Amino acid sequence: MNATTAAAGHDPVHPMDETELADLQRRLLAWYRAHRRDLPWRRTRNPYHILVAEVMLQQTQVDRVIPKYHAFLARFPTIAALAAAPTAEVIRAWAGLGYNRRAVNLQRTAQAVVERHGGELPRDLNALLALPGIGRYTAGAIACFAYEQDVGIVDTNIRRVLHRLFIGPELPVPQATPRAIQALADRLVPPGEGYDWNQGLMEFGAVHCTARKPACVVCPLRSHCRAYPAIQAALAAAPGAAARREEPFVGSSRYYRGRVIAALRRLPAGAAVDLLTLGPQVRDDFSPAWLPWLYEVVAGLARDGLAQLAEERAAYDAGDPAAGDPGRLRVRLPH
């Protein structure tokens, strides 16, 4: 089945004959081989190393990941070592990457691999998907980048590139569902070229066909791109338009959760801190009136496996700070 095949029902994918598709594949693979970055996870086929890299790269820039990738693997050199480590140590090692829940999920994946597969990540896509913390992208990335299987994968960059090439502009609203994009990715992989093809699509989206400043004028795929006319028209209509700004991170729930984790990382191993002591480390305007709010923040971290409450909730009524001694409620990193 090729890119001309329509799925059941409406298929927004623009048809491309075999000659066009072969030319597009040839151009992208040539571009990747000429322009690919030398990244440490591209020098290995170790499935565990690939897993660590792929989890770290979710929502974190490459430059920030590289030193943490090396440090993490130095501390947890095998999947068994990661599975057996105290969770607090794993969270400490994750400092600087953000989205700390990923660290806990990564360890849960490692523990399942040790328990179910003798410490070896499976090759089968369905077996990978059955592991906790593994979604379709990560499973496909392990199958492709560790075991060199010709499977289609879709991350943010690949989704954008495929949407523009085969459907049209992805903004303001994508015209294809995630399932349609995945089906397209699956049938586009050139036989025997899955590794370079998927790495090439990701690299192209990361450095060339970017979200806000696609380099259309010098794009080697321009003649095949459905979005090219619309992107050029939009740029011409608003040549001075300011890029959209994301909602400020400072002051968000994720921001304060991150500050709590940072404070807990500074504690000696196994130590806990009470909320009154923790509060000023989390927000500059902290006072006892903020205790109910702080309790909800740390309780949410505890539910996600990122923190551990050292006292029962009964020791402190979050709805009424006077109902208990807030000094008795302590929080620490999980064991």
C-alpha cells in the first residue's frame, strides 16, 4: 500500500504517484545524510539508551538533553540498575529536564522490562506497547532506532512535515486526525530505509521545516509540498506579524510543582521538610494562608509518584489550617 491509497471514509491525504513518492523519499534521505546532526543516541543501537533518549527528548530541547543523557546513563548504566534504584535518586538525576513525571514513568517501564522480559526490551511493537509508560511513538522509536524495523513513527516534527507535504497547512486546525497521520507514516517508510527515513523526517522538521519559520525558499521538497503556496501567501500577507507567544510558564501550576521538586532534591537522601519550611522556597510571597494551596500542590505530586507525604492527611486539614499542626505534615522525595 502506498501514499495513494485512501483509508475507509474521508482521507485528506493528497494522492502521490509512485514516481513522485520515490523522488520525495530520495530527496529527503539525501538531505538527511548531508545535514544530520551528530547526536549521541544516533551512535548506538542499545535499546535502553534509545529508550532513555526518547523519553528525555519529549518536550525538552536537544541541547539540554545531551549532557543529562550522558549523566543519566553513567548513573544508571543498565535497565536493571534503573529499575532497582530508589525513586528519589531517579528524580534527582532528572533535575534540569522538567516534566518530572517522565522520570517516574521511565523507571516504571524499566521495572516492567525486568519483571516481564528479563531486562531486555522486546522487539515486538505490541509487546513494547504493553509496557507501562510506552506509547505508540516511543514503541515505534525503539523498534526502529534500536532494532532497525521499518515502522512508521509520528512525533511533533514528523506530524508537521507529513501534514504539510501530503495535506496542506496544519494551522489553524489540522485537517487530518492523528490516526490518519499515523497510517500515512506507516505506508511511507521506504523498505530497508526505516532508520534514516524516520530520523530524516524528525531532523527536517526540527531544523528546516520548523513550526514558525519554515525554510521554504531553499526546501528540497518544495515541489511536493501541498502547504507551500498557502505558507507563502500567509507570509506575504503579514510580513511583519509577531510570532504568537505561549502562555507564560512562570506562575503556572507546572512552575510551582517544579519548584517543589527542586526544593526536595536539595534535601539529604531520605530527609523530609514540613510545609511551613518548604513554602518560602516555593513562592516569595508565602505565608500560612497559602498552606491549603501548598498542600494541594504536594498532594498532586504524591499522586503522580513524584513526592511522598510523611504524615497522614488527618494531621492537617487542608481546608482549615487551624484544624491541625501544619508542622506535622512533611514531604520528601519517594523512596
